[in-house]
Amino acid sequence: MLPINLLVELGILSLLLLATRFYALGRKLAVTTLVVLALAAFSPLGNLLLYPLEARFPAWDPARGAPDGIIVLGGSIDTDLSAAHRTPVVSHAADRLFAPAELARRYPNARIVFTGGTANLVETGSREADYSLPILESLGIPKQRLILERDSRNTWENAIFTRPLVSPKPGERWLLVTSAFHMPRSMGIFRKAGFDVEAYPVDWRMGGRDDLFTFTRIGGDGLARTDVAVREWIGLLTYRIMGRTGELLPGPAKD
């Protein structure tokens, strides 16, 4: 259902229809597909879909005091490429790894948890948490401060596997580090799992409200933003239907 996949499939279907007695339908489908492709690639569509996600949680306020722990969600490391080259390969969302290094230096008593196994449908034995260890160590976090959760396959399992691993005590404050567009779903899931965390968004894909109606000159960039946004909205809807979040678009807790 992601835009790029769906558009390619519709394009192929339109070509097949052009070779049949449904030529007129194929032509209409081809034109529609090209128009939607242009909108997804060059129009502000991706920004309009991303902004409500990225703006949902503000930057974390350090004035509230030092956290007791920091949870970092996986999603940065390509486990297949890492296994093939026998070295960690960061494919995207590198901010998820940089942020805990800075936080670890600022708050030397906070526990650091990295949660991420593999999202592959076919088991390969590669775990993102294993490849994160040398990266986080190279960024200055001692191995003894790190807790690795290596069995989760998705955000729901990030939450339900991490909570018993760290056994948060009443009154403790834990930060959740993940991409800004992924934060609403992540916060909703952790709340549903009974783990009260504070949002620490990173890895923004747009500058803010000023970018809402900005057109993109490079189609690949626009398609990437549209794909990310549509995937996240599908995830929010799916998790809400499954009862893994308490609301469609989770937001900051009301004091």
C-alpha cells in the first residue's frame, strides 16, 4: 500500500490493460497514475502528511531534570547489509544513535537501553541490537551502561520486551528516543504496554510549518517523504484497530 509500490503496480496494470479490449480504462488508469506520481514526488503532499506526525510532540525539556533511563528504538541499522559486510551499516535515521550518546554524556547515571531485533519475515540470525553495540561504544557509551533488547521485531515488541527487562520503578523518568514522525505511534504503544515514557524526538524529515506548502525539485526526495508518512499513518490506523494504542494520533499527556 506504500505509494511507490502502489504506483508501480498500477502503472504495470495500465500497460496490460492497454493491450486488451479495456484500452480506454488502461489509458485513464495510466494518466491517473502519472498524475498521482507527480503529486507524490513534487507537490507538498509528503510534507502535509508528515507535519502532523513530526509536530505532535515538542522537543524534550531538560529543565524537568535528569532522566533515570533512556530507551533507543532500532530502525537505523540494515541488518542484512551489516551481516554481509561484517560491520554495522547505518542506512538511515542515524540521529537515533547520535542522540543517546549525547544524552549519556549529559546524564552519566542514566541507564541506556537499545531495543531492536530484526524486522525480516525470514529469520536470518542478524540482530540490530548486536550491531548497535560497537557504534554506541565508539560514540563514548561504555558497554557496561548498555542494555540490549535483541528479540523485538516491531514497535509493539520494543515496548513489551523492554518493560520487563528494565523493570521501571514508580517515579522513575524514562526518555524514548525515536524519529519524530514515529513518535506518536511509539508513545501510544508504550503507554498501552504500561510503560510511562517521555518523548525525545529526533530525525526530523522537514523543517516545520514553513515547509508545509513547499514543492520539491528532486522527485526521489518527495516520494521518500510521502512513503514515510503514508507508512506511518497506516501503522497508526492498524495499531489502533488492533488495540495496541489508545487513540489514533497519540499526543502529549495532559497534566
